[in-house]
Amino acid sequence: MGWKYNTGLGLIGTVVFIWVASAEVTQRIFIEYKQPFSLTYLGVSLMVVHLPIAALKDWICSLLRTNECHDSAETDITTSLITDKDVSDREEGSPVMDKNEVDEPYFLAKSNQLGPWEIAKFGLILTPAWFITEYLSNSALANTSVASTTVLTSTSGLFTLLFGALLRQDSINIPKMVAVFISMAGVAMTTAGKTWAPDELLSVSETRKHSITGDIFGLVSAASYGLFTVLLKKFARSEEEGDKADVQKLFGYIGLFTLLGLWWLVWPLNALGIEPSFEFPPSGSVGEAVLLNGFVGSVLSDYFWALSVVWTSPLVATLGMSLTIPLAMVADMVIHGRRYSAIYIFGCIQVFAGFVMANLSDKFSNREEL
């Protein structure tokens, strides 16, 4: 295991803490500014900052390569000439090696990289799936607890297995199907289980209605997230060719297409009664919190998550998502004084067990293939 793998594990732990903290901040924001669409649109659109950062990175790398080539030009000319020793080596049957032959793997690797237009095309395809995932996740946070939202969205790993099989990016066997059943049973138990907090102002019936709505949003968000993960793996990475697309540029294009093409959705969502009428933040402090949460909770954490997928594996990154379940429950208990029934806690344990079973099954099946 190299430094990238170890760094990827560290990024997974960082992302888990950022996601839970961002979810808690989002719920605090919803107290004064309950606008799931606005928070989603801003957070995803802010990812456009990855494009100038990627362009600056490419410019610096190209400048360094140009200087290196200029400094070594004389050396290249010298080494390209056939010396007396080379002639004697050829007479003895030893091949004459050209220095440029050493660099062939580098150029072969670069040839597998997708061009800017191809990355933009894939970004356009992935934009709806990512926006739906983020919007439904924020809508779930607006209607239920952070712990419930985390449990439901963590089932995305199981949806990843299902979509992976449908798109021929993964295989399904009996242990994986058992894992799906166990996890979905756990989801049903968390939906049926009771959770309450002293600071809740709604009645029992209103709280129950909001909780069920949030659970539905969270589950659909998990399905959309699973689809996005499979498509990301399909477009950005190949087992045979390695990394095919710059993930930073890909997420930058997702932010760009969201910024330019999805702003109008607030009106049909409002007409359907799903989204309240658009309003600006009521105060500067709320606006600053929204902006900071967008940068940290979307731009930074989503990029870290993408790097963790590339540097470790989708298996490890998906299993790491389940670590948000106990962390979110503890955060809700400490911050909101929330309490959970036994059936709710047992359901969370089942969801975690389903994750472990599904991922271990995937791990052992890969070993058998080797």
C-alpha cells in the first residue's frame, strides 16, 4: 500500500467528519432559512471554482515540463548520438537504447486521458444525478434528524451494487442479495422506530409526517447517489487503463452546468408545493454561514471524497460512509439531546451489518477472480 492509499484512508475519515458537521450546520441554517433548493444550488454551483484551479495547475505543470525539456535539450542531443561504445555494444548484440524509450509509458498513460470536451460531456451527463442527490439530501435534513438522514443515505452503497450490476460495472451474488435484504430491513426499522428531542416544537403527528417525508427523500437520495457513483467509476476510471478523467475538472464542469442550467427549477418546485418561495438569507450572518457551508460541505468534502474513491477503491470509500451513522447519532444526542428507541438503534446496527456483509462479499469475490 503506497502513500496514496494511506492518504485516501485519511481523506475518508476527514470527509466523514465534514459531512456530519455540515449536516448539523445545515439543520441550524434551516431554522432561519429553510430553502433546500437555494442551499443545494449554491453548494453545487460553487464547485465551478475547480475549473480555474485545474487550469492553473495544468499551466504550472506545463511550465515546469517546458523548463525541464529546455534544460535537458543539450543532454538529449548528446544521448541521441551513437558513440563508439554504442557501436561496440551493437556489434556484440546488445541493443542501443534511446532515452526517449524510457518515457514511452508516460506518453501511453497520457494517451488514455480524456480530453477537455469529453470531460465536459461526461460532466453534463452526471450533473442531473448529482444535483438530485444533493437536493434530496438537503430536503431530508429539513424534515428529519441528521442521524436518520445519514442512515438512509448510507444505503447508497447497496444501490451502487445494484446499479453496478445493471450497468455491468459489478456482479451480484447470494451474499450481496442477503446484505441488501438485511440493510433494507434496517431502513424499515429506523423508519418505524421512534426518535424525539426536547427542542422539537411540532406535535407528535406533525413530527411523524415530517419524519416520513424526510425518510423518503433520504432513500431516493441514496438511490441517486448510488447511480452517480457507478457512472463516475464508469467515466473516470478503468481497471485496464487507470484514471481516464481529471476528477477535479469533472466536478468543476458539474458546478458550471448547475450554475448555468438549473437555476430555473425553483419555480416548478414551488408550484408543486415541494419548495417554498425563493427568498434571500434574512441576515448577513446567515448568508455567511450558507456560503461557508457550501464551500466546506460541498466544494471541499466532495472533492476529497472523489480523491478517496480514486486513491483507495469504491469498496473502501463506500464502507467508510457507514461511519457517519454512529457519529451522526452521537452528534444528535449531544447537540439536540435527541433520544432513540431500541428498534431505531437496532435498525441502525442492521444497516451497518448490511454494509459490512456487502463489502466483504465484494472483497472476497475480487480475490477469487484473481
